[in-house]
Amino acid sequence: MRVSLISVAAALTAVPALAIASAALAGAQPPSKPVAAAFYSGKWYEIARTPNSGQRNCEAPTTEFTAKSADSFSVRQVCRRDSATGKAKTFNTSGKILAGSENAKFSMNFLGGLKKQEYWVLDHAEDASWAIMATPGGNFVWLLSRKPVMDETAKGAALARVKALGYEKLVFPQQPET
């Protein structure tokens, strides 16, 4: 993604479908539990991600979902260049929840609909304060949070889950001071 989804995730600020990962996994594990529809509404902050060329120098990445219907949403992703207060680059697109996925899988359109990328919400906190999002091929993962800075205990647990899913090499973008 040019602006991650999390910058969704999704966050996830750069188009992962167009980026090159440093190391690919055999494939992401399927989502472990259903996702509330509220996942696709509101702002997510990117806490960690696998390194990728599309997000080089991307700091303070965010992804904001706005529901359009029961299964579709618009996405506004923002990435700041070189620092959490750097120049903002914004990317707008749309997405759709995939039928039969219990809201845990979705696709987003890029380049005016010429390119589609599927994403999976692999895991999330019971209180929906954080989520782990990845591409099905296992090349990209994002740890997203509803707050720009996660509680250290929750962050430690979420990062342990990311590593348990097979993602070892992560980068941690700057987020603005709270």
C-alpha cells in the first residue's frame, strides 16, 4: 500500500501489492476468529509492519475506515515522510468485506480498480484495541492499534502473537507524541 492500513492494515500507508518484501513466508495462517463490523470504521495507527519498499520513510502511518454499506467501506491512508511530523501523503481507496469470512477477510482496490489486494485480519484483541492484519501470501503483516501508542503490556502480547504467526522481522514507525 502506498499508505499503510494501517497505515490495516491495515494498516495498513503503502500499497503492499506493489511493494517488495524482504522475505516471504509460505503463506499467512487463516484468521483465527470473527471480526466485528466495527473494525471497518474509525482510525487505526500502525505500530509495526514487515519492512517493504513501498513504505520506506513512512512514519506515523494511519488508516481510517468509513463504512459505506454492510460490506463495503472507504479508506483514507496517511503516511508522513521521514518523521511523525513530516509532509503527509494521503491515499484514498475503497474496500469490500469478503462474503463468508465472518468479516475477517477483505479486499481493497488500487489504481482506479485495476488492482485488487486481499487482506486478512489474523487476530485481534477482545476489546478491539489492536489487530494483526496480513496479506494471504504471508509477505506483509501490520500490527494496528486504535491509539498511536499502545500500552506496553498489550503491545508485548500483540507482538508475541505476530511472532507466533511467523513474522520475525518488523519495523516500528514513529507515531506522534500523545
